[in-house]
Amino acid sequence: MNARLTAHRGALLHFLTDPGEHDEAGAYEYFTDGLLLVADGRVQGLGPAETLLATLPADVEIVEHGNGLLLPGFIDTHIHYPQTEIIGSGGRQLLDWLSDYTFPAEARFGDAAYAREVADFFLDELLRNGTTTALVFGTVHRTSVDAFMQASQSRGLRMIAGKAMMDRHCPENLRDTAASSDRDNRALIERWHGTDRLHYAITPRFAVTCSDAQMQAAGTLAAEQPDVYVHSHLAENFGEIDWVHELHPWSRSYLDVYDRYGLVRERSVYAHCLHLDDTDRARLHEAEAGIAFCPTSNLYLGSGLFDLAATDAAGVRFGMGTDVGGGTSFSMLRTLGEAYKVAQLRQQTLTPLRAFYLATLGGARVLHLDDRIGSFRSGNEADFVVLDLAATPLLARRSAQARTLDETLRLAMTLGDDRAIRRCYVMGEAVERAA
């Protein structure tokens, strides 16, 4: 890691708070010609280049990014690294998609070498798309988490991952037990949680595939380890919801099943949450739990449309999730573009500023990591990306016509993809782009 001060020059944008909740103009800082100061892998300051250049020592390295736009690294609040191998598989809704594609693909992750090869590819693909932190599902195999954590550690990434828990209603070769999953979770927490920039997530796949005993074990562990995450799926598909109610006739709702076992709390993150009622949303808010909004997956699997307005009204934190491989792209830019369309279909509004907030500081807040990542606050870890707004002929042509920041961001999330990520930095160091 370079201990010397480095100044990155270009347009700079980061968020101070949620533009959807406060005066939009006061929710962010934007400099058309700015400097981001980095040393020892951390942000030392930022501001207009004209002002800061005169204050810097003569020997400071200045990295010129030209017309690039510097943003904090993107944060993906829900993704499955083993499903890299099935992205783009179609023609099914959730439950059939799991049985036809997901479970056969995940069966291979007991092989440590195979798991590491996929983890390496997956992380290269995230970084190619400017995503520097993610909340990640493994498979039921302990080796899947070890491989992912090793690959993340070698790249110096801040990542969260957990072993999927499934002891019923799944293939025999992907089935653990309440006791074995508890042993594996405890061993993986001991090895990885808090090691370098890594965190662990207790990861029951969903209420259908976890017995009462397994859910109870997960809840007990969550109570013992309050700084460990809880990560699962909630209210994604009507068939799934009906099955949960059939298996848990005592429950008021799908969320109520998790809540009974102590799995709805701070640092709980639930993916999808498409079919909730006001009582569920109020409970998520009360517990300081978060939601991962996964628009490409929800549209591709025909699951439904996320209700941004109801989520906001309840005060529930949410961030963006690509949900690869049900989701159709690693690109947060493409994911934001689809989120805008979901809002349109709901006759709701997702402004470009708020979209980029959700992909950066909003995601960090969902993960309770906003004291470390998600903005250019002084002292934060220097994970950031440089957007190229002329990455394709069409994007360049349209961006040249943009007259406001809002227009520029709208074009980036409508026309951009991995080609628009010019550079990605992790703890202040440039990531070599995979071929």
C-alpha cells in the first residue's frame, strides 16, 4: 500500500445523505474539477482542484483522470457467487428456476479448486463493473466460503459472505443438518469474521429450505454474535410465499417466520421484499434491518415490482442488489437503469441522484459500514471508481449534450455498463483490469 499522499483529479461526486429524504442539493458534494486526496489506503480529503492544488507539497503525485467522474465504489447488497455459472438461464419462475438451474450448479462447489476458480472469476467481474463490496451467498459447502474469502483476502476487498443453510426441500447432495450448519458457521466465523476486511453472514437460504431446528440454531448464533450479518430471501414470489405459509401455519407473515427465531435485527439484510404489508415494513424499520432491491432478477424471473414508495414511507433502509445469477448483469449501472424502470411501472420516481446514492452510501448504510465505505468522508477506505462518460460512441454523443449532473447520471445508468468503468481502486490502489 502506498503511504505517500496521492491526488486524483477529475469530476468528483459522493453523497452525504439520502437525496430522497432531504433537500437534494444538500445531500451530495459535486466538483466538476476536483481533487480526491488518498494516503495509506484512506481518503484524506477532497475539494475543488483550484483550491487544493495550491496547498499540496510539490512532490505529491497527481493522477489525472481527465473527463472521468470519480465515485465511491459500488456496493452490491445481494448476489450469489456460485450462480455466476447460470446467469442468463431463463424460462422459469423462482421455484422451478432453483430446481432446474441453481441446485445442479451449486452441487459442484464441494470441490475447493472449482470453488476458487469461480470465486476468482466472480471477483474479477465485480471489479470490472466497479463493485468493491458485496453481500454474497455461498453454497451449502463450507469450502465455498473458504474459497471466496481467500480470493477476497488476496485482493484486499471488503466483502461479506456466508454458507447457505438448507436441511430440507432440496437435493440430498446439497443438504446439511441443523447441527452441521451450526458447526460450520461457528468455524467460519472464527476463521473469517473480522479478518482483514472480511465479514461473515449467517445465511439460511429461505424459510422453505430450513427446518425449525435449523432456524433456531441460526437465531441462537445471531444472538451470540450481534456484529455478524444475517442474510436471506423474503417475499420474492407468490408460490414461495404460499409454501412458507403452508409450512408455518402459525405465522402472521413470511417475515414473522424469521422474526420468531430472532433473525430480524440490525445487520439483517433480506433480498427482494416484493410482497410485504405495512406491518412487515414497520417491523423491518423497528429492527433496523435492511432490504436489497434486485430489479433485474425481479423482472427476469417475473417475481414482481419493488415498492419504493411504501418502503420509504416505512423508513426502511434499502440498497441495490444485482442478484446474479437470477439477476442478469454484474453491472450496477445496468441495475440502476432497471430500477428506474421498476419505479416507472409503479408510477413512482427514482431520480438519478438517488439511484447513485443507493449504489454507494445507501448500500453502505444497509450494511452498517458507512463509517468505512460508501462516501469520500475523510478517513474512509479509498475504494472508488472512475466512470468514463465517453466509453461508447452513443454514451459519448449523449453525454456531450448533458447540461446538468442529473442528466449526466441518467445517461450513465441508462446507457452505461462495464465499458464505462475506466478504473477501479481498492484501498487507493488501482485494480488491474482482467482481460
